[in-house]
Amino acid sequence: MNALPHPVLNVVGVSKSFGALKVLSDISFQVGKGETVCVLGPSGSGKSTLLRCINWLEKPDAGHVYLNGEPVGVTSAGVVMNDHRLSQIRTRIGMVFQHFALWPHLTVLQNLIEAPLQVQRRPKAEIHEEALALLAKVGLEDKRDAFPARLSGGQKQRVGIARALAMRPDLLLFDEPTSALDPELVGEVLVVMRDLAHEGMTMVIVTHEMAFAREAATRVLFLDRGRMVETGTPDQFFSRPATERARQFLQRYAAEAVTAQR
Amino acid sequence: MTPGDIAAFAQGAVVTVALSVAGILIGLPVGLGLALIRWGKVPVIGRLVALYVSILRATPLVTLLLLLFFALPNVGVPIDPYSAAILALSMNTSAFNCEIWRAALLAFPKDQLEAAMSVGMSAGLRFRRIVLPQIARASLPALVNEMSLLIKVTPVLAVVGVVDITRAAVRIGAETYEPLPPFLVAIALYAPIIFGLVSLQRFIERRHAAAEAA
Amino acid sequence: MIHDFGIVWNERGLLMSGLANTALLSVIAAVVSLLLGAALAPAMMSRRRAVAGAARAFVDAMRCVPFLLFAYIVYYGLPSLGINFDNWSAGLAALMLYNTAYMAEILRGAWAAMPREPIEAGTAFGFSGVRLFRRIILPGLVLSAGPVVGNQLIQIIKDSAFLTIIALPELTHAASSIQSRYYVPFAAFITAVALYWGLCLVVEGGVNVLRRLADARR
């Protein structure tokens, strides 16, 4: 696609190996404001690793990542950032984890308040109000004083999304947000994500939920064995896939998607 | 080291091992008995056992030993150092064993007992054939750990005159004015025994983990 | 018998000072060995084989040596190498060094059992360094390792009684001296046992508070 003038996220030539295994090869893409980009691909294609390279939870071996023009992880001079600077940038990238990763010693409300208070150092009253509003938005205001261990998987993930939103991030990353959920709990999380997409949140979502991707994404990235094989609008990708690998992938998942819908 | 010293250490080692074994052999079944009393929710005695166990687990062995060795003769029960040692060791370890057995009993699946009752097994038979083998297996690592802890407290028996490894080392050190070498020999005697028990415990734990995974 | 307890009551000053010494010794040893253990635990998990090997060897060694023997070596044995300790320093040093190994093992186990994802989430949300440790890692460690550390404190209190043998004026020593002066063995030692039990109940009370906090979050 054409280069965007002011992309929220700009990933340039990112590569990553674990030992002898090359997990990502020269991945480049951009995400504009308000876009919802779904990263699809078979298991082991490097999707999660790519996501984790964006906020430098994994250190890319090569390439650059830019958030609103600012480099992430490595300065433009090529120097690896110190912890403090990296932390500051990370506060502008929200992340939702496959296994929720809520902080077990804190209540739901405290989970939302913790990072804005301790890292962003925003005023407590403001954070508190916003946190309550976010909990209402995801439908969990009555669980504010519960501990995460008492929640269902779907509830935990909705708290995870609210917690990420509490940081007022420029970009939201989702790492297979529904993969660890029982099937009947997946829907409540996807509803929240779809609403966020419609509200104009800039999101990059690694997922296996094809129906969701087809409906909510503005663009789809297809990864296979560490390479970006194909990219396009959901319509293009799902109806008229350009590459053979994409076709094979869709055939396999189309069958699963049809049975799941029943 | 003179041959006399070696003989002294050998004798001390025999005493240490003998007293430890006696303490272990008495403490295991007594601990089980105490645990069963508590598990069976026997009215008054159950509470007394709980109190006894709580106090004994909080009492240092040396204090218990001195209490038994000096107080018993005072109330008309004569006691020699070795008997006092075995008594103190047994009381101490039985309290810890009681808690170990009790944990296994509490974790025992009730439905197995119900199944045994429904086929008409008597209480004694139920215990011997169903409960005991399983709780013994489950408690084994903790019981072996407790054995290693028991051996580690035996040096204090010297304080009432028992001539064990530590006493031998202290005596030789006092005679030769070189305390360090006999202490090192003492370590060389204790450590393998304790290490053997610790290794046994780890081995059992690994076997259990493998069995669970299978 | 009542008369015996009357004598013990008269000597309560000595017993109380013995109790205070026991408590002081135990708490200082527990705190210092916990801090040293917190430094040793990462060494045990170090990727440098020499460092990890040395740390684990120390922990295994302390696990296989009886504490009283170790105290004897510190007090009687080290002078022959030129290091002289009075009985207080020897007792405290022995307690601290010995239990550093146990605390390190406890902390290592607690750390290994901690789930990694919430910590990673902390990093992703901008926590790092001391803040990450204090707000995200430490609370979890305290709740999971707290009860075990509490049990180790009880063990330290009991080990401190061994130091009566190097004439350290702790509780058992106080009871012993009352016993030998007035021939009231039962009254003196039963009182000491009751006081140890009291100390233990206090520690267990604290442990139970931690257990309840942890259970609410499990």
C-alpha cells in the first residue's frame, strides 16, 4: 500500500531469530490512525513475536519500529534505549494478553489504576473517575472490588482491555485475546473489541477469529513462516486471496469457521 | 588423629545412629496415632492432642531434653541420659509427624472411603488396605525430610551427657587444643547421612511427579 | 510445686531478659538472612555455571550440617584460624549464615512458582527496575513466600536455644540457670516451654494474616 504521511505505527524491516530458528524475516508495514489491522496466519508463523517486537517485549535482531514518528527500543542513532525511555514509550502502547496477565494481588479497579498512577503519574482523582467509566464501558463496574481470581475468563479479558485503555494509549496491541477462552465467553470480548474499532481506536490484533477479522478489520496482514505473504482489505483477503499459501490457510479455517458458527 | 580418636568417633557414630533410628521408629507410628485421633474427631482427647502437638512443635529440642532429664527425677521418675534422649527425640518428631500424616489424611478422597464402606469393609480393614498405603505414599517425602531434620538436632543430646559424634569431637578438640579438625571430621560423618536422606527425599518426589504426569 | 513456680516468678527478670534475647537474636537473624538470601537466590539461578554452582553448593552444604555443629565451628573452631568471636557474635553469625541458605532456597522456590505473564504485563505497561519489583513482583512474593518464611522464623527461634551451649544468655540458658540454682527443674523449664510456645503463636498469627490475604487473591 502507499506510505501514510503520519502513521501511528511504522514497522520497517523487522527480523527476529531464536537461536537458529528465524521467526521473522524483514517485516514492514504501517498502521494509520483509527485503523484496525488483524494479523492472521498459521501457528508458528511469528504473529505473536511480531506483536511483541512492536513494544520491544522481544528485541528485534534487525529493523526499526516507530510510534508516531518516535523510535521504539533503538534511537535513530542506533543506540539501544535505556529502561526509563523505553518505559515511557511503552506507556503509549497498550497491550492485551492471551492469558489476561492481570495483577493477582490487586482488585479489578486497582489493576486499572496501578500503571496510570505509578508510571504515568497522573492525578489520582482523574484516574479513578476514568477507571470507573472504563469498567462501566466493558460492563464490569460491579466487579470493581473483586480480585481477578474470582472472575471468569471473559471477565478477566474485559478487565485486561479496560486496563490497557486506562493508559490512554496511541495504539492497542492484542495478542490472541480470545484464544484462552471457553467458546461461550469469546463473544463478550469480541463485542468490546468491535466497539473499540468502530470508535476509531488504532489497533493491531493477532487472532484466529476469522469472522471477527472479516467484520471489524480495516486491513489484514497474512504471515506465514515469518514472512508477510499477503496484505489487503478483509474483502480482498477473504474473497479473493492473491497467494496460494493464503488460499490453503483460508480453506482450512473456512471449514472450522463454518462449523463454529453452527 | 590417634586410633583412640577414631574409636571415639566410631562409637559416637553408633550412638548417633542408634538414637536417631530409635527416635524415628517410635515417632512414625506415634505420629500416625496422634493424627488418627485428630482425624477421627475424638471429643476431649482430640483437643488435647492438638494442644500437645502445637506446644511440642514450638519447643526447642534442647529445652524439652533438659525438662525431661531434670524434672522427671524430681517427681520420682529416675531417667538416664540415653532414655531421656530417646524420649525427647520421639516426642519432638512425633508432633511433626502428626501434622504430616494429618495433612495426608485430610487430603484423602472421601469417595474412596465410601466405596470401601459400601462393599462392607470394616473400619480396620478400610484403614489397613485403602487408607494407609496411600497416605504413606503421599507423606513419604515430608516424613523423610523430618528424618533428616531429626538427625540434625541430635548434637544437642550431648548436653545431658550422651556421647555422640559431636560430644566426641568436642572432647578430642578440648584434649588436643585443636578444635577445628575434629569438628570437620564430625561434619564428614553427619553430612553423608543427612545428604543421603535429602537425596532420597528428592528421588521420591521425582518419582511421584513422574507418576502423576504419566 | 506452687512453691517452685513462686521461685520462678521471683526470677522472672532473668527469664524475661532471656526471652528478649531469644526474640532479638531470632528477629535480627531472620531479617539479615532474608536479605542475604534475597541476594543469594538470583545467584543460584544465574546462567553463569560457576556462580550458580557455588551458590547451590553453599545451600546444600548448610542443609547437610547440623546447626549446633556449625555454631561450634564458628565459636570454637574459627579462633584457630585467627578469627575470634565472643559468644554473642558467634551465635548471631552462625544463625545468620546458616539461615541465609534456607531463605535463599525458599525465595528461589517462590520465584520459580510465580507466573511470568503478569510481570511481563508490568513491563509492557511501563514498569521497570525498582518500581517493577516493588509494585508488581514483591507483593506476589510476600504472599506466596510469607508463610514459609514465617515457619523458618519459628525454626530460627528454636535453633537459638542451641546457643545455650555456648553460654549465650537466651531463654533456655536462663531457665537452666534458675533450675541449677534453686532445683526447680519442672517449673523453670515448663515456663520456658510456655514462653517459646507464646513466641511461636505470635509468629503463626502473622503467618495466618498473610495466608488469609493470599487466599482472597487465589
